Amino acid sequence: MIALADNLPLVRLPDSRAVRFERDWIERAVAEAAEGAGYSRWWLAPHVAESVTNYLEREYEENVIASQCLHTLVSSVLQVIGYPEVARSFRMPEPPLRISLASLAERAGDGFELAFFRQLDDTLQRVLKGNTSRLELCDLTECVKRLRAARSWRKDCAALRNEIVAHVRGQAARLRKRRALDLELT
């Protein structure tokens, strides 16, 4: 038997990909379902996600759970606590897509900012072609230091960081015109 991180199963998506289970993913989906059912900023969303997470950690014995089974599990929890209207609104979203900016910078090479921005734009265009509704761009600080070939943070690093943030915001605004996209940059 393979020991999985945090003793949580992988989630098998309809396209046969297996992704890591993330509590925040479920919490956001439950909050969206509650919003759709008329509950703004529903205070129970974190508790429902925690309940599902605890069940998967402690009781679920398989290494993989099908996304449809996970959907049924979350819906069941919502029904048991007396919110069938939220259960009816609940949809299993695509998992968040996480992209490491540091990895893009590494592929571009030290000091090759133009190549980095080209790769970033290509990556954002690929995201648009997919179905994900949440994109997480991470490792910004490491990305900037790699592009500047800096071991520690310098003034010119701050300027490049601001340029990357402005570029991502501009691209995100363009992408959002085509469809809804929740973006996080860290």
C-alpha cells in the first residue's frame, strides 16, 4: 500500500487525471453552492469542507476517490446538516491549476526576462483553453530572484516583481473578458 500525503486520497477526475485532494478546493465549491442557494458568505462552508476532509483522512480506505463519489459525499453532508438546497446547487469544479513562476523562470534562463514573459503568456493562453476556474501562480519571489540572478532581494528585484504583477493583472483582465477566472498570485 502507498502512503499518501496527509492520509488523503487522490481525486480521479472524469478525464482520468488524478489530482491531490485539497480542502480549500471543496470549501470554495461549497461556498459557491451556498451563494447559488441564496446564502451569502455562508459560515458553514469551512465546517462542511473540514467534515469531508476528516472523513477522507480517517475513514476512507481507498487511495483514490472518483470525483463523482466526492460530489456525492459532499452533497450527503449538506443534506444531513439540513441544507438540501445547497446540496442541489453543489457542483464539483475543476481543481485549481497551480503554476510555479519560478519553474517558468528556470526554463527561460537567468536574465532572460523576455523569454519568461513569453512563456507566461503561453501558459495563460493554455489555461484559457481549459476548464479551470481558479489559477494559482506561485513562487513569485523565487522567480524574480532567478530572473535577476540575485541571491538576495535587491531594489531591481522589486521593480521586476511589480512589472510581473502588472503584466499578470493585465492578462487576467483579458482572460476574464472571455470567461470567469479566479486568480491568485503569491
